Amino acid sequence: MKKTYTTDFHITDTHFENFGIIDFNRTIDQIHEQAPGAKFVLTADIILLKHAAKAVWKLGDTIAGEDIFLFRDGKIARMLVFIKTNEE
């Protein structure tokens, strides 16, 4: 993970905020516990800019989202995640 994320990695999501990859991984584990068997699937091509990227995805049939990745020194430094559920 040290090759992928900066040491001060930060993620802001519609429902949570994490500082560091350990907290982020815990949150992903909790999401998978709430939606057993569901998989993250890209629903559009990833769009790349020089220091940013956007991925549009879904998790099962109930959750969809867009992730904005901001890069620093070739690693993910920040993620902004916009979530929409079928209940919203």
C-alpha cells in the first residue's frame, strides 16, 4: 500500500471521513459486511488528468458512486467519494 497511497492519505466520503489507509481499509471491510457478495464494478471508463482521476462505479444493485482521486508524487493523496443509494 505504501506504493499506492501517500503517508498522509485522506478520504472524504458522503458518509464518512478517514485519515490513513488503515482506517480506510476498515471502512471498506464494514461496507462488504453490510453487502456480502457484492462487488465494486466500474460503470464507465476511468478519466485521467495529469494529477487527478475519476472512477464511476456501483456496488451491487443498491449503491453507486463516483471517486475523485488526487495524486501527489505518483501516489493517491486524497479521495473524494460521492455516494448515492437507491434509498436516496
